[in-house]
Amino acid sequence: MQDMEKAMEEGRLIKTDPIHLIVNLISLVVFPLAAKPLVSGMILSEQDIEFDDFMKERIPRLKEYFLQSITP
């Protein structure tokens, strides 16, 4: 967390509360796994998408989303 705060002070990252940033990242990763029945049954089944395929596609998208949210 100190590295993140230093990067924010140097202007390499957008200034934000590191704790909220970390919790947001954890939430984006954990929620689909915790809510797998809901995600699979209500959302993915209508699109004929398998959960594992969805998660494989989600990982690079999360990386891109997260980096865009913290990069000036």
C-alpha cells in the first residue's frame, strides 16, 4: 500500500484511497465467483455462455478496467 501511495504522490496513479481501491478490486474478482448461481443461471444462460469462458474473458477486461481507473 505504501508503493501505491508513493505512486499517487509522484503522479503516476490517480489520487484515491488505497483501501477502497483494493476492496473494489477484490469485489470485482470475488463477486462473480460468490454469485456464480445467479450469474450463470440468470445472466449467462440467456446468452448461452459458459461460466468458465466468461471468467477467462473477464480477467483481461478487469485488468484493463482497473488500470484505466487508476492511470492519469
